[in-house]
Amino acid sequence: MILTGGCALILILALWLASWLGIPAWYVRIGGIETSGIAKAVASCGVDDYAQQGDNAETFIYTFQFSGPQGQPYKITREGNCNNLYSDGEHISLWYLPQDPQRILTAQEALWLYIFTCIWLGVTGLMLRFLWLLLLPLLARY
């Protein structure tokens, strides 16, 4: 019974993560318009959490500049999102929603989306299979 509850809890957590992180990002990736833009570092966040290991990688808050379908300029800043995925002034590919240009997904973020989606599908599939095997004896009684 503990194993069944644990599997169910992991599945609930996986569904919550998918609805909170995965589905909105996939919506931008699939329903968005692909364009090119420029990543500009606007503020330093200091060194990352791995600084104690010796890499001392500085992280930044970035502004992403791109043009919409009619050439209107957009400048999106993600406050509180520090990373070192880009170089200052780097030309990047990104997707944005035409009805909500504030929602963007960069090519680097899309790569991580693909990787985490594969991991999520694998873990969810294993948990569903394990839960099914645990519930099968209970279902056979009825």
C-alpha cells in the first residue's frame, strides 16, 4: 500500500510539474512564431551556485529584443531569471505568441524543454507501469 501511495504521489507531482512548467512552454513552442532576436545582459546576478567548485560562472538577467510580424519591436526582460545560457549581444532564435509577445521561448530553453520532456515521459511511464502492476492483484479480486 505504501508503494502504491508513493507511485500515486510521484504521478501527481509529475502532472503538476507538466501543467505548471511543461504545457505553457510547449504552447509557446508549438503555437508561437519563430524569429531571431538579440540577448542583452542587463544586470549581473553574481556567480552561480557552483562557484565553490571553481567555475565562477557569472549569471545575468537578460533582455530579449526581436521584431514582430509587422516589424514592431519587442523588448522582453525576465526579471528574477538569472542564467548564463547566452552571451551579451548574442543572436538567438526564439518563439513568441503573437497574441501575447511577452511569452517567449528561446532555442536554448527549447532544448532543455525537449530533454526534460523526455525524462518526464520516461519517469511517468515507469510510474504508470509500476502502479498498474501494484494495482493488478487488487483489481483481479473484483
